[in-house]
Amino acid sequence: MIANKLKVLLGLSLISAACASQAAVTTVPLTGMDADIRTWTDGSAYNPLYDSTQTLGGVSFSFAQDANRNTAIYNSPATLGTSIANASVVYTLVNSAFGAYGSDAGRITFYGSGGATYTYIYIEGLNIRDHYYGVFENSTSSADVMQAVWGANSPGNAHLDMQTIVLPVAFNSQTLTSIVFDSSYAGGGGKAFLAGVSVAAVPEPGEYAMLLLGLGLMGAAARRRRG
């Protein structure tokens, strides 16, 4: 009986550890920030984010201000150095200032150690909208977007939306070495800003083995109880 209970406890521990590893994401610090979104329309809604790590839309993001109190990348291209093995999904907090439906508001490009590259374009009304619910573009239609993971999704309020970007499978076996965000070319149709980015990775083979071992121990314990 004691051995059976130990199997159950060990199985639960292995399953829990494997699941926690699979769910983990890496928060990527922003560099090259050149705008403070807290000073924009209803920007005070963002004040509680800084300086802290917050879980928004089920994903952890790191928020920090630089020496000039900037909180987002907006006016100039910025390169974020990373070293994340087997990257699979990237989560971005990207909205725009102003915005006209269908305009190209910015892009984010990912580079892998083995030569993999992927560019995701933010299009107003598709996967990006104005950060303030007002007279500019207030809607998105892409399944990539989770609206208002921070703030109020109603007229007269600011908010942050989250995009879920699935990387090509080539990245699953490489190291994500850098991320480049650029909205400098965008004009009056809306310009994107990046307020946060986090990356999830494909679990290592050992983590799958841990999960299978845990399930096996649970199954063995169940069979022994029935016997």
C-alpha cells in the first residue's frame, strides 16, 4: 500500500514538473525604448504595470521604464537580443497610435541561429488597433489577437492587446537569437508600438519523457489497486 502511494505521489510530481515546464515562457526585456505610453490619451491606465512582471492573457510580461522614463518602442527600429532554444510561440503587446483600417502599422522579425527568419506584419483592423478606444481604428478580426488583456475594452479607455505569433517549425530546433521591431516607416495610417514580448519554447525531449514516466507510474498504481 505504501509503495502504491509513493508511486502515485512520484507520478503526480513528475507530471506537475513536466506541465509547468511546458507552460513556462521567457519574458524579453525591451531595449531601445523611445516613447512613454503613460503620457498618451488615458495613458495613466498603464501606470500600475511599471515596474513589475504581470500575467496578462495567461502570459507573463516584464514591464520596466528606462532612465528617460520611456516604456515602449515606437519611433525607431529596435533589436532585442535573445538566446531562447526551440522557440515556438511569441506573444506581443502591440497597439498603435491613431490608425486607419488596412494600413501597415509595423512589423516584427525573428531570427534563428540556423538561418530561420520570420516577419509578422501588423495591419490595422486585422491584428492591431489603436491603444485608445476612440475615433480611430477600434477593432481587430484576427484569431491571433486577444483584446484588452490590460485596460478597459470600451469607449473612452486605453488598453493593450496581445498577439499570439506561431513561429515556423524551423525555429523549433534552433535558438532564437534576436527580435527586430520596426514601425518607423509607418505614417498617418497608424504606427505600432511594442510594450511587451514573451517567448514560449517547445519542451525538450526529457520533459516529454518525464511526463510519460509520471503517467506510467500513475497507471501502474491504478492497475495494482484493481488487482
